[in-house]
Amino acid sequence: MAERAAIVTGASSGIGLAIVRVLGSEGHAVTMASRRPDKLREAVARLSSEGLEVHGVAANMSEEADIKRVVAEHHEHYGRLDVLVNNAGVGIGAPAGEIETKRLDMQLSVNLRATVLFYRECLEMLRAAGAEHSNAIVINMSSISGKRGQPWLSVYSATKAGIVGFTEAMNKELGSQGIKSTALCPAFVDTAMTDFAKEHVPAEKMIRPEDIAEAVRYLLKTSPPCVVPEIIFQRPDEAL
């Protein structure tokens, strides 16, 4: 059994992959969950060659059965869960009058519903870790658009605002059990997900995935009484 273990969703690239590297460097065995099997296998092989202990599970975060399978495989491999990172997300822009129901449902399912389901499915393991060391950590990927809604990204903004609210609720509900939750709220990060914006905001002026991952390292170092409800990441020309 690993001394510390984590689950990271959306783990095969971008922010998720950077977070896996940090968790691995801090001694965590990591279950990496991601939608695309080929890309996930490549990421697992690369990190394994770097000496990290990782296990990949291909899964669609909009499917409840897949979420249950990720948690079950993690439990089978590692037997414990100290850190849960709900990072998988999808953003689809559209003006209010042209929002497609299929795309609406996809964003609600992946960005918000999956987070709720992962808490439910992981709660027994998180409670065990909280009882052991009072520092079980859940990190939920929100967005700066969850703090200030954005036009044409209204559904995405709403799901990310929901993540902030759900994180706050989980701290009040689970904090006494040694389970701490943090919502990460970044502005544009240089990943494939922000390619649509790079003609307006060059990649070199975006936040780096490693910036977000280093915040995870900080959260691992906090003492049990220290709860960080959210962290906002913004560029110099931005202000809330």
C-alpha cells in the first residue's frame, strides 16, 4: 500500500499532467484519469520512465459508471486516498440564444456533476485519510470566470461558479472530519483548452500549468488547521 495516494482527472495533459508531476515528486502514487486512452497511455509511460508511481484509467467524466470505475481501480491499486483533484473540464462558447442542449449538458456533467460524484464515491477513503492525519485534500478546478461571469461562456462560467459554491459547502460539511477543499480559479492558462483565445492573448502572456501545480504543492504543505477555500490566479493586466 502506498504511503500517500491521489486521483487526478483530466490528467494526461496541461494542468492535470503538471499536477500529477508535483504529486509524484511529493511521494504520492497517482491514479491518472483521462478521456483519451492513447494520450493517457503516453503520459503514463512518460511519467513512469521518470520514476513516478502512476496508474492510468481511461474514463469519460460525464458517465457515472466511468467515475465509479476510476475510484474502484484506484482503491484496488493503492488502497487509500489522500488527495483528490477534480481537474477535468470542458468549455464551449455560445451566445445565450444559441446554446445547444447537448453542449449545455456536457458542461454541466463534466465540470460540475462529476465533481459531486467523485466526492460521493471517494468519501470513505477521504474520511479514512482525514482520520489518520487530518489533512485529506480535495482540489477542485474552477476558473476566474467562476468569480466573474464571461459573455459567450455563460454556461462554463455558471459551472465554475458552482464549483466555488460546492467547495465552500464541502469545507463546512467535511472540515471537521479532516477533509479540506480548495477551489483553484485561474485566468487563461497556456493549454490546448485556451487555443481559441491565443490570437488575442499570446501563449507567452498566459499563466503556466506549472504555476497551478505549484499551488497544489503548497496545499500539501499546509498544516491541518489551515484551510484555503480558494486561490485566484490572474495576469498583471487583470483585476477582479
